[in-house]
Amino acid sequence: MYYLSSLARFVILYAVLYSAFGVISPFLPAYLGDRGLTPQQIALVIGLGTAVRLASGPLVGRLADRQRCFGAILLVSFIQSVLLAPLAPIADAITLSASLSAVGNRFEYGWVRGSGSAAFIVGSIAAGQAAASFGLTVSIWLNALLLALAALAAVRVPNISVEAVSFGSERARGFLLLLRMRAFRRLLLVSALVLGSHALHDTFAVIRWRDAGISTATAGLLWSESVIAEVVVFLLVGPPLLRRLGPANAAMVAASAGVVRWSVLGATTQIVPLTLVEPLHGLTFALLHLASMRLIGTMIPHHLAATAQALYGTAAVGITTALLTIVSGSLYASLAGEAFWMMAIPCAAAIPLARTMTS
């Protein structure tokens, strides 16, 4: 009963949390654009929010191991990012810990993470349909409501059990211990390059598609198509593929898929090609994430789980994502859709590096 109850609680948490992400992520850049922000300003607002996670995410993660006005929009984005940054890394840490627990029956981490991705799809489609009728502002209100429900759901999940220790110098030693691990540093680098390459897509894909005459509802469906592939990989394809290939080869596949995906998005806005390459998100994100979780779950000491998740999810990936998001504003302003070709470069660089993830 504990196994079923624990799994159900995690599924509920991820479903609410990622549906909150789903109703806002595809549409926030377009919402900002409708309020008069330039591409550079949109990139700065979103990029600064990512940059804030570089500090707030790891610090709160370490604590968990222990127990049309541009200025106004920028300030709100900053405050929101401070509060949102730790949510996904800490949720991943406690879920991964519970999935590997020797007490009771184990469950696949991908089952829970896949439920979150499925909820993202539902949220994205619902927000796209609602935005078509009521405007993009509705996505802001849906996001707030779902985050409130996620706070209630978080109370019910089992925590990571760790001994009480002092926060200060022990926190710094925890960071240093992780960063001294060569395999962990290589994991962070490969993940930063591949996951960071999503920055332009996450910021300007919907804007590019709308400028090409694709409706907001259709843009939401295209975005959701990529997350459907993510769900399939998390729930069905990913675990057996990861066992067959191993984390390093799986990361190479993910990086190669990124080269293909961004090259096609840079070349066309036709619906058919977009429909064919958006499912590669299942490889560029989900497969790489599963490989990273497999390595973190096996190489990281239990008492540093949340810290490692925060370094992986915010510090390493966040540094690249923040930089590429800010740069993407100027890239998109000058190159438009051809800027997507630039995102293929970090993926190409990650292919040979992926070989070293486990050594």
C-alpha cells in the first residue's frame, strides 16, 4: 500500500506542477511580445529569470538536503524565478530517491516524470484553446491557480530522510564534493550544451510560428506534440533504450537529434516538417534527462541528492540556457528563423563529449 500511495502522491504532484508549466511556457514570450517588448527585451526577461535560478536553485536544493512596462515585467519575472527555481530539482530529487528506495516496491522514475509531461500537454492544449478565446492573459491566471494546487500536493509526498547537520560550511563542502567528481562534471557539461540549446525554441518558437501565419491554437498543438514524444520516451521507449545503449550512448543520440531538430526548424515553417521534427524532443530532452537521472542516482551520495539535482537542473543547464536565451534575442532579431541553426552548434559539440559521461 505504501508503494501505491507513494507513487500516486508523486504522480499528483507532477501532474499539477507540470500542467502549471504547460499553461505558461509556450505562451509567455508571445504574451510579452503583445505588450510591446522587443525580441531583445523578451530574451532579457526570460534569460534573467533563468539566470536567477543559477543562485536560488542550488542554494534551496542544498537547504533541502539539510531539512507593457518593461521594468515592471522584469521585476515580476525576477521574483517569480527565485520562487520557482527549486521546484523541479527538488521534486526530481525526492522522486528519484523514492523510486530507488529499498523499502517496499520500486517504481520507475520515468513513470512519474512522464505523468508530469502528460499534464504539460493537457495544460498547453487547454491554454492554447483558452488563449484563442480570451487572450494570452488567461495563461497567467491558469499558471497561478495550478501552482497553488501544486503547493497543496507537495505536502503529501514522502521526503528524503537525512540527518540534521549545520548549514554553512557543510553546504560549501557539499558543492565542492560534487564538483570534484569528474564524471559528474562531464554530465553537467553535456546536459548544459544539449538542454541549453532549447533556449531559442522555448523563447521564440511560438512567435516564429505565429509570424508565419500559424494560429496560436495550432502552435500549442505543435508544442504539445513534442511533449507527447517526451511522454512516450519517459514511459515506454526510454528505460529499455537506456538499458540497451547505456547513458553515454543515449546522450550521443540525444545530441545528434538536436542537430537535426534545430537545423530543420531553421530551414522552414511548413507544418509537415515541423510535425516531423518536433517529436525529436523525446530524444533531445527526455532521453538525455533519463540518462542523467540514471547517473545521478548511481553516483551521487544520498545526502547530496537535492544539491546534485539543483546543480544539474539549474546551475549547469541554467548557465547555458540563460546565456543562450539572452543571446537569442539579438540572434532572432537579426536572423529570424535562421537563428535556430546556431542552436545546432552546441548539440554538435556535445556528441564527442557524451562519450566521457561515465568515466
